[in-house]
Amino acid sequence: MRYAAIALLALFYGCSEKPKKEPIQEFEVVISEKPFKDWHTGKFYYKEPKIGTFLINRTDSIQEEFIKSTGMIVEFNIDWTTDSTYTLTFVKIAENPKNKSIAEGAERMVKQCTITQLYELSYVEKSTSNLSADVIFTTIHRNK
């Protein structure tokens, strides 16, 4: 009788409906096997809360950043020191249709960047520069 009760309980739990789980929220999943080199060249963008959207055109040696709100194009030399780290060095303001000024000292800027998290359509960049002691995290997105 005791074994029958245990078997009945096992059958009940085995055939009963499994508890429903919460639906999985949609979010980007880290793709660890995604090569960093896919991010060395291409078209990307990022957003700065106070300034707006920056469009990036990156070749193997130059990164141009187009600031949508002002129409300004800033050019940097880009030097990849490893697959996931690079240095941006200010070169010039290529276009400035609204004659906007840049931050004082920006023409001397050298920015060290490291990809800290890699996703399918974006990455998180940790950056420092010679102009500030701040560490900044920016999400760079692939331009579709």
C-alpha cells in the first residue's frame, strides 16, 4: 500500500502541468564568440544625453564622428592596440556648418578605449582621455 501511494504521487507530479515561468524579457544576449574585428571598421552610432546622436564612420585608420544636432564632423586617427582596445587621437574638425566651438583642449585629445562587453548589435566601450580623470562607459551600436 505504501509503495502504491508513492507511485501515485510520482505519477501525479510527473503528469501534472509544470508551473508556468515568467515570459523571458527581450534583451540583447552577450555573444562571446563574436569577433572583435567585426567592429574595427563600419558604420556605428552612439547617443549622448545632452548632445544627441553621433554617427561613426570607421575605417582601418580613421574614425569620423558626425554630430547630428550640429552637423559637425570630427576626425580622429584610430589605432587598434589589441582586438578589443584602441586609441582615438583628435585630427581635425572636418566640417562645422554652424560654427560651433569645441571644448577647450579638445584638439589635444587622446582617448583610450576598451570594449568591455560585446553583443550582437552593440558593445560597451570603457574610455579615458588625457583631458579628464573620468572613466566613461558608452554603448556603441551597429548602424543598420
